[in-house]
Amino acid sequence: MPIERRPSWLKKKIEFSGGKKTAELLARLGLNTVCREARCPNISECYKNRHATFLILGKVCTRSCAFCHVAKGASPESLDPTEPSRVAACAREMGLRHVVVTSVTRDDLADGGAGHFAQTIKLLRQISSQPTIEVLVPDFQGNRDAVAAVAASAPDIFGHNLETVRRLYHLRPEADYMRSLDVLASAKKKNARLKTKTALMLGLGETQSEVTEVFRDLKNVDCDFLALGQYLRPDKKNTEVKEYLSPGTFEEYRRIALSLGFLHVESAPYVRSSYHAGSYLEPQNNTTSTAEPL
């Protein structure tokens, strides 16, 4: 049965006052963030600390995932060719040491927006402070040429989220579990120096054996980094939470994942794929997690 009352460790408040300057800069440059569009519970903390995850390719997604709050529609906006340069300008002005760029899914585009990602990476590479770059891409409908185009642009981290276990992929009706694994495998084959990354939301009704099966599938495609967090229902129109996992359970999943060979694992209730994203590349974190217990 769905559970509506949150436990004591899930009481983080969303307050925008501390991140006013970040919000104003994003608005001035006409940029979207997944922080706001997906109603991320960490937005207050990240905006206050001058962090944000850029959302490119517009803010209307062509997919209908049951857990996601991002706007959905069959006719998204036309691509804005100035968007990559505005992302680079914003990253420069924010002084970001690690830049995370994600997007809505654009099944209406022949390359799924891969060229737009590549151009964004290219312009970010021109920032004098030389931040590390992470992209979190859609599955490009399995188009390996599109995956290769992004991988060839050489981000430091190539991310694609599985989101949930194989049995629950009905929550992602236009997605395919094996296709998502192939995206990660194809990126690594194109550029062996890439670090690949994925994330799972837990509490959707999965079992521990199903979660560990995903871990093994990910290691079979040589995935390096893993983020595990609690699914929180962003709106009543989204699918219900089936379980609130304890911080101890997240720590146990972290131990299991590390034992299977992941280089770095973030696992705690409020962890999201881009939360503390820069820490994955820190050498001292190659075999430990910096996720804060809650």
C-alpha cells in the first residue's frame, strides 16, 4: 500500500531565500534547471551554495515517466542554438568547479539532442577555470551514433539513469531496461577513458534481490559510479511511494555496491544523481562514500 506520512529523517524543507542570487542569475540568462523543474528536495541547499544542474533542450519532455514532475508534451520547444553558450556563461559566472548538464528527453529530434550536448561540452571546455564536466543524458532511443557523439566530446562523467529495477519499468513506458544498460556500455566502448554513472530511486516497490541484480548488471557494462536515493512523490499526479527506506538500509546498499566494484557510491535518502556530483572524481573517494547520514 502507498505510504503518505514521511518518517523523521525525511523532513528537509525547501526554502528559496538562500539561493536568490543563483535563481536570479539563471533567470537573467534564461536557463532551466532540473532542480526546479523536477522539484528536487535539495534545491535550497544547492542554490544557496551556488550549485545547479542545467536542464537543456527545453523543459518539456516527450516521455511520460510516472515518477517525474518535469512537464510532458508531444510538441516541445524548438532548440535554441544560443543555449550552450548561455550554459557556459552561467557556469563561468557561478565559478563552478564541476558542471552538471542534463536534459529532457527529446524523441522528436533525429539525434535526441546529442549534438546540443556535444556543443555544450565544447563551450564548457573553453572556460578558463577548466571545470570538470558531467552529462546526464537520455537513452537517445538506443541510437548508438548519438551516444557516441556525446562520448566523443569527452565529458569527465557520462551519466544515464536506470532509475528503477527491471520489473518496474512500466513506470517508464517509453524506456527499456536493456537499452539503458546498452547506453552506458556504448559510451564506454566509444571512449574507454570515460567514467560512467547511473542512479536509482528506491521506495517504488523493488526488493533487495532486484536492486542487487541491477548492481551486477551495471558492473557487467563496467559502470563506475552509482547514486542511490529515496523516491519522494513530487505531486499527487505522480506514482505513490511504496516504502521509505531507513538510512541504515541505504548504508547497506552502499556496502553491497562497493563490494561489487563500483569506484564510488553515494547512498542516502536525499541523494540524487547530481547531488555532491563533484565528489565522485575526488581521488580519496574512489572507494568510499561521502553521502551524509540523515
